[in-house]
Amino acid sequence: QVQLVESGGGLVQPGGSLRLSCAASGIIFSINAMSWYRQAPGKQRELVAAITSGGTTNYADSVKGRFTISRDNAKNTVYLQMNSLKPEDTAVYYCKSSRWAWARDHDYWGQGTQVTVSS
């Protein structure tokens, strides 16, 4: 059974920091690309950051320079370090794994963790 279990969300003041973790099981973690998405109320789910199996990263313009995605293959865990948080970062953050096989993407999603940035 594939499971992506997220943790680290919570309430933080503007300008503060938070680190999200996503622990994966049931997949060969090292060959999966991992990413973080977020969805705020009334808005579409958007890609925040992604990291390939080779370690290449990409970020949404809105978080570039503030957020850092990383992975620890030995721990089957992907992280999202969030600094200089803004109220507009408030959302449910979701972890996603992706692997190309059988000529298509195989994707799995975590349950999400709430991040609230408020003074």
C-alpha cells in the first residue's frame, strides 16, 4: 500500500518559518519525483515545488527564494522548508510522488497538512 504521510503544518506568524515533512512508503522512493502542492480555500491546487529523482528542483515564482525542497532517500522523506512566510501562503499543503511507467505517470498524494500564516 502506498502511503504519503505529511507532518509539520501549523500556525505561524508572518515572517516565520516552518518545515513540512512527507514520509513515503510502498514506493521505490529514490526513483520517484516528489513535489509539494498547495490549495487555499476557493483557489485551484497549485504546484509549489518539485524535486526530481536526480535532485533537480523547481519552484513556483511566488515562493522562489523563500522555500526549499529537499529529499532524503535514506529516510524516504521529502521536506519543504518555508521561510519568510506570508499570509498568502496559507493553504493545505499536499505531498505528491510521481513515476513514469507503462507510458504514463503514476501519481500518489498525501492527505495534506494545514499551514496558517497569521498575526
